[in-house]
Amino acid sequence: MGGGHNERLEFLGDAVLELVITEYLYEKFPEKPEGDLTALRASLVNANMLGAVASELDFNNFLLLSRGEAKDIGRARQYILANTFEAVVGAIYLDQGYNPTRDFILRVLTAKLSEILEKKLYRDAKSLFQEEAQERVGITPTYQVIKEWGPDHDKHFIVGVYLGKELVAEGEGASKQMAQQSAAEAALKVKNWG
């Protein structure tokens, strides 16, 4: 059984996905400024959303996983599913071209847009926490790496978000930015803000 890794397909799929969603949002919301469009796009193509859509499409049943990966059903599985979604987009693009790929992406992803708009999921947690903190307590949050581990190609971070000296919450992620977002999401829940 030939196989190989999906990273090249993910790379291609990621670019096609960004283009399709960018073009869609640009046409659908002519009144929205670039910053809002960027936030909406990010909410549609982030790992959580892509992982959830891949799961709904039953991609789990078609993954060839190592024993360790197969056991993990948490956040790591979401990343695997998100990467798989990107790889499938890349494969459809290579096999069918742009238009069928666009049709697939729009069919499975843009259905999520109404929920994103309704629940304001496009407002990234870090910006929202900063706005709330400045408005409610007059403090700009700061972020510090508490722990990091793993080789350069597979780093992992735990980041704390602070209001002054108070550690409000921690977040974990495969990059400092992801860990900061995760910490901000947790902080919003801890403070019951937003």
C-alpha cells in the first residue's frame, strides 16, 4: 500500500481554502472592512472549525493513524482532522480543478457562517479579552510562556494570561499564538466576560 504524507496536499489545500473563503467573503460582505473580513475568514478556516467539519464528514473513518494518534481523541485529533480537511481540498483541486473545489468548500463550510455571525465567534478571544479587561478593570492583559517542550518541528506551549500580577488562566497550543488564544478563551470563561 503506497502512502506518503499529506503535508504537501495540506499546503496546497490551505492556499486554495484561503482563496475560496476570501473571495466568498469579499463578494458576500461588500460593506465590511478588511479587518472584519479577516476575522470572519479566520473563524471559518481555523483548526477547530475544519476539524469539526471533517468530523461531520466522517473523515475519522478514513484516517490511517499510528497507535498513539488513534488513542488521542482530544485536541490533537482535531488538528489531524483539520489537516486532513486541507489535504482533501488539495486533492480535489488537483483532481477536479478550481470550480468543483470551490463548490465543495462553499457547501461544507459556509453553512457555518450564520452560527459564527450569530454567536460572534469571529471575534478572536485575545482581542475580546483585551477590550473587556481595559473596559472593566483598566488593565491591558499580558501573556507569558509558562512551559514549552518538544522539538522545533513539533513545539508545544502553555501560556498564562495575566491582569497585572494575577494569573487569570492558562492555554495550550502548538504555537505561542494558539496558546495565547486558548488562554484568552479560558480567561473569558473564568471572568464570565464577553
